Amino acid sequence: MAARHDLATDPVLREGLLQARRGTAFFARKLNELTDAELDGGSLLPGWTRRHVVAHIGYNARAIARLVEWAATGVETPMYPSVEVRDHEISFGATLSPIALRNLFDHSAVHLSVEWRDLPDRDWANEVKTIQGRTVPATETVWMRTREVWIHAVDLANGATFADIPAPVLERLLQDITGAWHARGTDAGLVIRVTGTDLVLGDTGAQSTKSEDPVTVSGPLAGVAAWAAGRTPIAGAGVTASRGTEVLPDVPAAPKWI
């Protein structure tokens, strides 16, 4: 039988699907490096063990697959009935046996990949709704998954860092995070500058509209993205903060993202 291929023909979408699948493979590699006993260890997320992270990634794939099914059929199938149901599901998943937890990740990832593969071009623009209540085209599900697998591979806390994440993913992530800050107004007086690039985000009009100089957080893309996501300690990441010509002794905590 001939191999099946993605029905998506848009080059941007196909690149996005590639990054999502690469992120899934990277998460799988970091998960497979952990012994069953090490799944009980802590993650980078407060209150979550590695088990919680794996359960979240598994159930997240199922939830996103429901959105793709919604786009394909027109029948509303929400990601989760509620945030409470999602949280309960993760807590339950964290109690599964190691083999069941690993199977959850594997099978749910394959299921989502198949749903993407079989979604016709005409249906990628169909709108669905995220658990936050945002109405988005089905194409957004690819980025939703990409962000999850790459970041949470780092959260497994067994050697992955933001430097392992591809630059295009980091750039979009940083734009997402700073966009969320801006929507809430929590980026006031805060400028983010990625060294070695022209990427400047945050309250970029602060210097011309405020009497006090803004705080500028600067550093390499991986370090700044990790800081913005609240994931990686600043020490050794090359991230610094300044106000005008003054270098600040400490980098301020990033505003809340999600």
C-alpha cells in the first residue's frame, strides 16, 4: 500500500507540522532517557512531577485532536469540558503505571498526527475554540502542540534546555508571550531585546512616552525566551537587565504568561 502523506499543501503549514513533529520526537527522546523510577522525580513546574508533565502532554494531544475533528466534521468537540476536568485528568494520569503513561504519550501523539494528516486543505481554515475561549482556525492547533512539546521537554528536567528549541519556534513563542503581556497591560515599562538580532518586543514605545527609562531585558534568543516563559534560571543564560545606561544587579521576574 502506498504511504499516506499530509493533505496540507500550504508551505507555511507544512513547516509548522514539521516543527510540531520534531518537537514530539524530541519530547519522546527525553522521556525515553528517563527510567521508570525517574518519572517520580520533580519537574521544572512547581507541584508537578515528571509524571504530571507526561500525562499533560498525552492528554493535550487528545484534546487538540478533538479540535481537529471539530474542524473536519463541523461537530463541536471542545478540548475539555472545563479547566477543572483537565486538571483532574492530569492528576489521574500521573498515577498511571510507567508503561501506561508511556503508552498514553505514544498513542495520543500518533492519533493527533493522523488527524492532521487526514484534514483536507479546505478544512484547515475552519474555526474552533481553545480552552481559553479563543476562536482560532484549525491551523492554530499546530502551533498549540508545537509550543507544548518543546517547552515541556525542557520541563522534564533531564538535560533539555531552551537552546535545544529551534529558533523559529523560540521567536514565535517570545512573540506569543509578549503579546499576552501586552493584552493584559503587564508589559508597561518593559522592553525585551534579543541580542544579535533586530527583535525588540514589549513596551517598545516606552522611551518616547514615559519620563522614566524602561527596564530593558537583553540576551540571546534562547535565554530571553526561557526567562519570559519563567523556566530557566538567569545565571549562565546571558540575560541581563538595564535601565537607561545603568546595568541592574538583578533581572526582574517576567510577568505572568499563562
